[in-house]
Amino acid sequence: MTIEGLQSGPELHPLQKAFVSESALQCGYCTPAMIMAANALINTEPEPNEDTIRENLANNLCRCTGYDRPVKAVLKAVKDMKENRNA
Ligand code: FES
């Protein structure tokens, strides 16, 4: 799967939406890998904690964001996806 494959028609995936809403990207060079790594994590562990998310994203180098915002975005996506499952 590629970053484009996450999207469902015109609707962005919750991870993609959260990266935008949490301003988790600047140049965007690392963003596809960050999102795909987060998606792989969420597929095996739907509600990871912050430490697990940080560990999972650690192999993706970002020279812009300082990692806090991508982690915050993944936490937001996890929360949004949980709310959607419970709706
Ligand atoms: S947003 Fe620029 S390298 Fe991550």
C-alpha cells in the first residue's frame, strides 16, 4: 500500500486528516513514511500509547517538526478512529 491507497475516494484517512489538523508536517518529505508507519502500528494495535507511537515512528527521520506534532497527530487519529468505532 502507498500513502495514496489510504484515502477512501475523496475522503482522507483519519491519520492524514490528523497530520493536517495538528500541523504535523512542514516540508512533507517524511510525512508519507510517518503515516504509513503509524497505520501499520494501528492495524496491529488499535489503541497504542504515546511511548509505543514514539518507538514506532523512531526510524522515520524528520528534520522539520521535532516529532511532537506527528506523535500528537497519531494520538488524535487513534482517538478519532476509536470514536468512529463506538459511534
Ligand atoms: S516535515 Fe520536513 S522532514 Fe518531516
